Amino acid sequence: MFETLPGKAEPPGFKVLLDQERPIRLLSTILRKGNIPHALLFTGSEGAGKKKAAEAFAMAVNCEGMGERSFSSNERSILHQKDNTDKVSCATCESCRKFLSGNHPDFITIEPTGTVIKIAKIRDLWRSLAMKPYGMGKRVIIILDSHAMNQEAGNALLKALEEPPDNTVFILTALQTADLLPTIVSRCQHVRFNPVSRQSIETFMKERRGFDSKSAEVISAIAWSCGFTDLFYRPETELVEWTKKREWVLNEVEALGSRSIVSLLAFAGKLAEKKEMLYVTLEMIKIWLRDLIVYRYSPEKIVNRDLTDRIQYASQGADELTLISKINAVTSAQRSIDSNANTRLAVEVMIMRLAEV
């Protein structure tokens, strides 16, 4: 569900999105005019803020304090101009409170199970669509990572988009339009989200979250390099844990060549036990290995800039072809995990390959 910044009391809206001026302007205009499309498609890279934008838009559609049911078109236009585009929901009406608590009956989110959205989920959605919305507003369906739909699921969704139920809005998120059926894309209003820059994340962490320059640099490096830019929304304690996690992972990776088989398997087990953190952890390893190569040619382009001295030292004794082979080992593990292979086994194989000198 939509999260405000930790420790802040800001009403939910689009202001937490970084580097998305055009998408924000477009969505705000749609809300201001009150002419809500029956289907929207948000595309863009991982971490661009598509999910948060979808949730903010969904909440705004049914907001009783600022939404289309509360004001005439002219009144709504004046209100939005007064508050700019930041505040699109009141956060205090009954609909907003239900939304924020995760109990809004007219808000449905569908996301992949593993790496796929199967037809069974779309069939369940069809059964929900057969009933009228519970409230007086609109029912909003958010389909996250809609590019993960298999062909059967995509065709089933297409039927709903071709004959959309009354008072129902679909919001799909995807990496790119090419990953979806052209007939689905053609029935949605497309909103393209921009990649988030590292500098924007770093500035956000300092100015909006109150982190010191070094901490902001570390967190922005982790978030940006891993394509996990929504990391900067997390509570401060969790962010501190991520910086500690990076230190621990890199220390372990550097020492792999001198470890016993038992120690290597134990490290693999620790990585695999928290699958929700594994993606970012593996990206950390890949970026570290990449930095060891990049430093030799363009030191200013390394990602882990706060570890420049350490990277300089480590890169001196590293063979470039070996580093490339190790990067490939991490990529191979990621692909195996994405294909629902045995996670523990995939990580163990990766660690063994990384330990080879």
C-alpha cells in the first residue's frame, strides 16, 4: 500500500517521485479535468516509481476531499492549481483512510507469483468485475509487472479492456510496451516514466531524509546501481542495515578464495535464506566486480565511489577475464532464480564459481 516517507506526515501524492516531471504533469492534468481513462499503462525501468504513482493515482480517483465526486470541474481545477501537483488526495476522507489502511474494497492489486502472472489470477479478477463497485466511486485495478502475464492471461485481460466494466479503471505497469500484446497497449493511455538519476537520489536523501553526505552517497550508490531506487523510501534503520549488508557481502566476496568448502556453502546459505533481499545482494556483487574492471580505465565512473581506495587496491591483482567470468556467474544465478530454479542450489553454484581464482 502507498507509503508516506518515514517520520513524515505528508499527504500521499506525486511529490515522492523523482525525475518524473512529465508523468506527474500528465496524471495531474487527468485528475484535474476528471476525465479518467478506463486503462492506463505506466512503463519505465525498475525503481522509476511506477507502482507509487499508480497507488497515488488510484487513491486520488476516489478521494472524497479532492476527487471528481467532490467538486465541479471548475472548482477542482482551481483547487489543484492552488495546491500545485503535489497534493492529489486529502488523506483524511473515508475512502483515503480505507486505502491507506489496505482495506479499500474497490482497490485490487495483481502481481506476479514468482515471475509469472497466470490466467488463474485474471479469471479471479473477472469474477470480481462481475460485481458492481462497493462504493459510489470507481473500482481501480492495478496490475504490477503486467509484462509477466503469460499469453493466456494476456488474452483474458484483453477481453476486459475491450469491454471495460462501468466505473472501473485499469492501471498496468511494465518495463516497456514491446513486452505486451500490441492490442493491450493500444487500449491504454501510455505514460512513460524516466530513469531516476543517482544525483537525484543522493540529493533526496540529504534534503528530504536528513542523511549526512557520506551516508546519502552510499545509499544512492546501492539504490541506483541495483535498479532498486525505491530503497530510499525505506525507514532509516533499514537503510543503515543495507549499508552494513553491503560491507558484509563485499568482505565475504573478497575472502572467498581462501575459504573452505564448508565455509563457502555456509555463506551461500546465508545469502539464499532471505530471498526478498537476494536480488539486491547479487546486484551488489555484480557492481563490485564491475567496478574492479572499470577503475582501470575510467576511475571516475565507478559506482561505489565511497570505496575508491579499496577498489583501487583490489583491482591491482585481479585478472580482467576472471572478473568477467565471475560477473557471468552472478548473472547466471539470477537467471536461474528468475526461472524458479532451486534458489539455494543456484547460489551455491555461483559462490563456488566466484571462489575460483
